[in-house]
Amino acid sequence: MSKNKTNPLLCDPVSGTCEMPTGEKSNETAVIPTENKPVKIIYYTDPICSSCWGIEPQLRKLKLEYGAYIDIDYRMGGLLPDWSYNSGGISKPSDVAHHWDEASLHYEMPIDGNVWIEDPLDSSYPSCIAVKAAQIQSKEKAVVFMRILREKLYLDKKNIAKWENLAEAAKLANLDVEKLKKDFEGDARKLFQEDLNYAKTLGVRGFPTLFFSDGNNNQLTVYGSKSFASYENALLALYPDAKKKKTVNENPLSLFEIYPTLTPKEYAVILDKSYFEAKDILEQLYSEGKLEKKTIKNGSLYTKK
């Protein structure tokens, strides 16, 4: 891995980050205020960031076990403005395909890199702006919307820079598509620019970056794809009274009531099982006709029937 690589799509599996070309130094004086809960998390992400897809298992577990103590503010990073980058061995979309296949194996999350050969994205800005537009309608639905966008991109090889694919995902997330289009062309662009400006203030240099704050001057940053313990420890360091909510349930299908789609890795991390244990359980449920399965070359996604 070249140390001077500046292509944001060349995500480094070792550090677990997709870095931006211009790294800003962190500004520790920026105080992040809390809202209704003891700890605020500002999560800088991007719908096309493969490392962010890689932390979905840890993030879902954190929300499930400690959701009572955290507010997560999803901010868009703008990972790929355009294809003016020419470095790090990636100068055109097709160069990303093999890299994404490698990332899939590293994170044990299903990703088909062939989207970069078959229908490559020219920018991540449209999907970032669409998420900001979704947030105007509902923060909760926006999270669902971004998840659907990622599944379309990583499993279905859909170009989520195209409006028709954004609109289809919006329908599935129960968003008002007409309002989304209006906001996408208007206010959401300003909100996205605000996210980009705030990222500079906070010193964001890549994705995923999670800033944990107790609203005072106590702030911790977890940079890159890390183990669940890294996120849990950051929360507990700021709010030691946080009590973990038990997720163990005798019914192996119960998790699908909360998260309608799950990969084996997500199921494993959330329920503290090995990847192979999780895969066996999900395959058994699939063979019993209780789950549907979408399989691609690098893994599967399960959905409750």
C-alpha cells in the first residue's frame, strides 16, 4: 500500500479507512454539543465507502445494546467528488473493482466490485445529497434509505449516482419521492455543503470517522473500521453508567424484527457468535423457508419472509 496514495476509493483494509486526498489536522477545540441523550456521536460516512459498509455489524450492535445513551448524527463525507484523481493505482472506475472484491473478503461483508465495470459511478455526491434530502423528511427513514442504497450498490451493482436508483431506494424506505427530488435539487445541497465544511472544522480525513462527545470538553474519536470493543469503550469512557441491553433471544429470527436484512457477519457480531456459526443458523432458517437469501460472489444477505 503506497504511503502517498491519495485516491479516496483505495480504502486501506489494515487501517480500515477510505482517506481523502487532503488530510486536515484535527481541531480539538470544536466542541460537539449533546442533544437528548448523554452521548452524541457524529458519524462521518459516505454511501459508497466500503470501510463504512465494513462497520455496519459493529454499528448495528452499538445501536442495539446502547441506543438508550447515544444520538447518532449521520454526516456525509463526499468521498468521490469526481474522477479527477489519478493516483494510488486507481485512475479509472474499473480499477476499483478488484479492490472492492478484496475489501469484501477482509470485512466478510458482501460486495460485488463489478459495478465499477458494468455501471460505474462518476461521483458519490448525488447519493450524499440524497441522504441529506431524506434527513429533511425523517432521520430514521434516512438511515434506512442509506442502508438500502448500500445494498443496491454492493449487492445489486446499481449505480446510486443515478436518480432512478435513488428514487427506487426512496420508495422502499417509505419516503415521499417527490419531496425528496425537490429537496435533492434545493435545500439538501446546502446541507451537504455544511457537512463538508463541518468536516474540515473537525479535521475529518477519511471514513468512517466517529466522534463521541459528552457535550462538555470530553471527546473521543474512533477512526476507521475497528472492533466492536473500540466503539463500546469510547462510549463507556464518556458515560461509564451506560448499561448494555441484552440482545440474546431464544428465537433466532427475532433480530430480523429490528433489522430486516442481515449479513452473516452482522448476525455474528450482534449475537457474539463466530461467522461460521451465524452462517449455519441463517442457512438452516433459509432451508426451513423462514428467510429469503440474496447471494452474490462474495457473500449473502438474508431477509425475513
